[in-house]
Amino acid sequence: MSDSGELRDRVRTDPRTHVVALAVALALGVALASVHWLGLIAAGAAAALVAPTLRRGVAYGLAAGALALATFAVGLGPAAAVLPEMGPVVYLTVASALGLPLLGSLARGVV
């Protein structure tokens, strides 16, 4: 087995390494998502690639989206009070924050 395969298996099976790799993937993904919307897809893919199974990878992708959405909401600060008046824009924001990382998390099925 190659060195990258051994590292991948270690990240997916060793609990301590898994938690560190997941935290790094989530932090990197949220940082990328703050720059461009394609970062949401990268966040889901990065979080899912450290998952031991495809099902957990999809859950990690959704968690990455929820984290990005929460970070965005906190970043709005006092302007969040006008969100209920912005109907369709809010729906699009929530759908993309959850759907795009979910799409990226399907990369776990390939690797």
C-alpha cells in the first residue's frame, strides 16, 4: 500500500488523528467558503474524505454546511434582525449552505 493510502486509512481509523483531521478540514472549508461559494463544495468534500464510511461522510458534509451557515449568521451581527424580511434570499442561502457541502461530500464515494 502506498504512503498516501496508509495515511488515509490512519486518518479514518485512529480516533485522535481523525478528530484533528476533521477539525482541520472543517476550518479550511469554512475559510474557503468565506472567500467563494465553491468553498462550500470543498468543505463538504474535505470533511467527507476523513470519514470512515460514505454515510458518515454525508453527515460530515451536512455538518460542514451547518457550520458555514452558523458562521455566516454570526458574521451578520445586528443585521440579522432584517433576515425575516428577505424571504427568498434567505431560502437560497440556507439551501446552498446545506446542499453544496452535501454535493461535495459525495466525493467520499469515489475515494
